[in-house]
Amino acid sequence: MQNKQLISCLAVAFVLRLTFIFVGFPYFAERWHLREDGDGYGEIAQTIREGRYDDVTRGPVYPVIIAIVGSPVTVKIFQALLDTTTCFLIYLLAGRRVWPAWLWAVYPFAIWRVAFINKEIVVAFLLTGYVWLQLRAFRESRAALWLAAGVLLGVLNLAKPVFLLWPVILFAFAPRRAWLALTGMLVVVAPWTYRNWRVTGGEFLPVATERGGVTTFVGNYQPTLGAWEGEGKMKWQAAVDAIKVEHAGESVVQLDRTFYRAAWQQVAGNPFQAGTMALRKCWRFWFVSAAQRERVISFLIQAAVLAMAGFGLWRARPWSREVWLMVAVAGYGMVLHALSYADLRLSLPVMPLVCALAAVKTRD
């Protein structure tokens, strides 16, 4: 019976995503002037096909996927399949309960994101897969599983390097084993770091800039309270342009670091306001999109899922180490974006964990 329910859940998830790709997205794209590939991943993928791949602004996993899979429509169908697999991983994380997988199957923001050429769906799948494998390593305490978890963590960081510092926190959970995960991650990431050193002529860049300097500067730009869109957009654009003009001779990596320094100057200039902005960005991370469309609906959707997770966590007291790990991963994602730039889209990779936490088991 449970197998039938799970199959139904996965089938509905896949159909909903395909329907949005071919019906919903064209409608909204015309109405809201949406950009299918706003970050230019298609162009990067083309350089891979042509054998002239020297980009250091984006991690390699997603461009390589596009280069292999092919056309935008095919990439979107692949993302629909991958996101349906995320439903299955949530089922495993939730102790083989089906209803948390249903939460993700009908989760509007996951359905929405599969229709864009962007890495959030891939990152959500990799992060959920990493957490599932990491929990298995906790339970079975096998060195091979710890290494495998580290390898998957490395692949995750090659997609989006936001979790490069995660092993530091992992040591708090398992100080005698975390080094295995760190080793696995370094084995995967180090060759790419060396490639970047060669491409940039000697710059140390673990994965990619991901334009993190600019987004961190914008997220901490106090005259606009860290907002990307809205009335203050022209202000931060003017500030960004001024920095680019002043440092016109710098490389992509050097300019990225310049923006990080400019962001720190904003924080150091008024630490109190920087702190209040960080709290505001925690709210934005869960509830507010960059474009701030349909804010009431966005809030109600997110509040409902987070409330279910909160109730699940309340019922699961006292928390097991596995529950603490999932909470820590979600919290890590929120805090890191609160220190840089945050909006609802960036919470998508941790939302499968939120769905799983709605049905976590109590400690034995």
C-alpha cells in the first residue's frame, strides 16, 4: 500500500512539473517578462561544447549538465526528473513516511523553479542526497560512507560553493569521523581549484566566484537596506558601477574580492544597522522573493511548510543527532545568506530538509 502511495506521489510530482514547463511557464513568462536563463548558463555550456571552457564565475556542475543534456526544454525535463527524485529522498529522510514527500511534490516554488535554466533544483537534489548519505554514515559508522558523503559534498560545492565551510560545523557532530568527509570533499574540489589556478594565472579560487562579491556588497549596501529590487536599485547599481570603474584593471577574481572588501566597509561603518539588516535578510530568506511578487501568497505557503516543520520538531523532542544535523544544515544556509544576500529563491535548496523535518521520528 505504501509503495503505491509513493509511486502516486512521484507520478503527480513529475506531471505537475511537466505541466508547468509546457503550460504555466510560457504564460507567466509573457505576463511578467521572465528571463529563462538570466545567469547565462547556456553561454557557459556552449564554451564547454566548443572546448574553450575558461569561465571562473560559475561552478562547473550545472554548466556541464546543460552541455551534456542539450536544449533548454530537455534541461527542464531533466530538472523535473531530478526534482521528482528529491521527493523520494525526502521520503527516505522522513523515516519512509510518504506525506512529507507530498509536501515537496506540490510545493509551488519547486514546481516554479524547474522551468528556469538555473541551478537551484540541482543544488536541492545534491544537498538532500548529501544529508541522506551523511545520516547513513552516522548510523552505520563506516569509513566508506563517510568518504562517500564527503565526495557528494564536494560535488555539491562544485555546483554551488556555499557549503565549503560546512565541514567545520560537521566536526562538532563527529570529531573523530568528520575528517573523512572533509577528505572526500577536498579530493573532489582540489582538482578544480588547481584548474582555476592555471586559468587565472595563479589566483587561489576553490570553485568559482559565483559573483559572490557583488551580491554580498548589494546585500549589505546600507542605503538600500540590502534589497535587490525596488526604489533603491538604481542606487546600488550606481555604487557597483563606480567600483568597477575605479578598479577597471582588475581581473574577475580580484574584482570579486574588491566587492567583498567594499561590503565589509559597509558593515564596519555601521555595525548596528548591518546587524538589523542581517535579521531582515533571515526573513527574506524564507518569505520574500527578489522581485517581491505575490508577497501574501509567498508568505502563506512558506509559513505553512515551516509551521509543519516546527510542529514536527516539537513532537520530536529531545532531538536526536540526526535531527540536529538537518536543522544545522538549514540554519547554516540561512545564516550564510543573511551575511551576504538573501531572498526566497535561495532557500529552495534547504526546503526539502524542512519538509522532512515535518515528520521526523522521536528519539528512541
